[in-house]
Amino acid sequence: MNNIYFKEDFNNKAIDSLPQHLIDSYDIKFYNPSPGCIRTLDNKIIAIYFYVSTDQQEYAIIRFNYIDHKIVFDSIYLRQGKEMAFSNTKEYRYNKDKKLIASYDFYSNSPENFCIQHKEITTELISGFYTADNKQEIYWLIE
């Protein structure tokens, strides 16, 4: 842990951008102080991830895209659902309409790749801190 966190006023901006029906549906609560991740591409912020608690798991992830200095909700990542048990090896990403947009297979025992992302038309290897084929796209941990 690096003891760096998102501040409460930044959390509030994220909450304001989060669709209320998702907050209600998953009982989303932001931590204070709030851990997460910032994703950069060519040294510019492109996405911000917050770890949040939900009624389904303690550390779910909410992703916001960073567009024109504003945070815009993108998706929620869950490792379980109402009809499935918690998994350390599988994660599911849903959009604002709760539609599945990607799934992830985790291989924490592999030094080369952290996970494999499966989308409708692509499969991509992701390391712990950058996309495997693009080392200019970096994930900075906030925790």
C-alpha cells in the first residue's frame, strides 16, 4: 500500500456522475479514504477506477472515463452476482444498463499476465500495470 487515496471531494464528483439506479441496485458505497487506480495513456489520464463496497462484494470496482477534465461513468466490475458465487479467477464488467460488456480471467500465478479480458470482438492480455501490447498505457494504483 502506498498510502495515497482519492479525497472526499473527488469521491463526491464520482458519485454525482454515477447513475442513481446503479447506486440503489447494488447499494454502492465509496470508501473514505478511497482506494483505486488511475489509468494513463501517453502520460494523459484516460480512466479512473474506484474500489467501492456493494451488496454483492466488499471491493467492487467502478470505472469512470476521464474526458475534458470530467469523470464520466463507464462501468462496474463484479466478481459475483446474485446468481453466482464469489470468484477469485473471474470478473464481469457491466455498463449503466447492467449489460455484460466484458469478462476477465485472472491468472495471478503467471508473471507475464495479470488477466485476459474477453469482449465481444477482442481478447486482450493485461499485465498488473499495463496492457501487454502497449506499455504507454499504465495503471497507477491509489491505495
